[in-house]
Amino acid sequence: QVQLVESGGGLVQAGGSLRLSCAASGSIFRLYAMAWYRQAPGKQRDLVAGISSGGSTNYADSVQGRFIISRDNDKNTVYLQMNSLKPEDTAVYYCAADVSLIRYWGKGTLVTVSS
């Protein structure tokens, strides 16, 4: 069982920045593929960014060049640096971990971007 706890959400004005964190349990965090997803009200949950155990990253087109995903294996933590935020980035952001073909989810953190 892997537990994921997100933090760092909040209210920010358009053009501002936030950094989300996701702390994971487990002694083999370095082997987890990690990702951030988001779900806006009334919409499906979509991938925002992912990072492999080896550090390769991928991004949704809508956040490319504005968001950066990173990981600190010593702290069992993955981050999402969000810059140049837009109102359409408003959503609940979820952390996900892929471990031995099982996907684990955090409970999410709300990001609200005001115009």
C-alpha cells in the first residue's frame, strides 16, 4: 500500500505561481513512476505531467512551458511547479503513483486561479 499526500494548493491570481508537493510512503519511492492529474468541476480527470523513475518527463500540451514536474527521491516527494497560471488551470490536482502495475491516488489539493 502506497500513501500519497498532496499539499501546496490554494488561491492565486492569474499570472502567479504555486508549487504543489506530493509526499509518498514506501522505501522504494525511487522506483515509482509519478504523475500529476487534475480535474475541473464537471470534467474528467486529465494528465498534467508525469515523471518516470529515471527522471524522464512528459507534459500535457496545455501546460508545456509553464509547469515543471520534478522529484526528490531522498525526500520521497514529487513536485509540480506551476507558473503563469491561468483561470483554466483551476482544478483539484491529484498525485498518482504507479507501483508494480497498481495505480495509487492521493486525495487531491484544490488550486483556484482568479482572473
